[in-house]
Amino acid sequence: MLPQRAYVTLRHQPLDLPLPELAPFPPPLSPAPVPIHPHQLWTSLSATMQTQARQTILHILQEIFHDEPSS
């Protein structure tokens, strides 16, 4: 004999969320990023990362220059 299946009806109830105007404090602001010179950024990368970046940039440039405009 096969077991009988019970069908369950799910009820979705809305959640009571606090309204933004009732929040006691505004969310904290993240600190401004520290400006860094591109040369500093480049020299902070490992030799492997620099090589990978060069290859990626070269690949992008080759795609741009070899891409034919669609008419």
C-alpha cells in the first residue's frame, strides 16, 4: 500500500520592518580612500601580478585594434 501525501498550504506573512525615518542613527560613513599614485600601485604588485596585468592589457589592446567595425 502506498503512503498518502499530505498537501500543506503555505501562508506568506509580511515582515514588520522598521521604517528608515525611525532609525535612531544614520549608517556610518566609510572612510575616504587614500589616494595612491599609479606607480606606487604598480610597484606594490608582485612580479607575477605585473606579468599577468601586462598580458591582460596587451590582450585587450589587440582585441581593440584587430576588431573590425560592424556595418
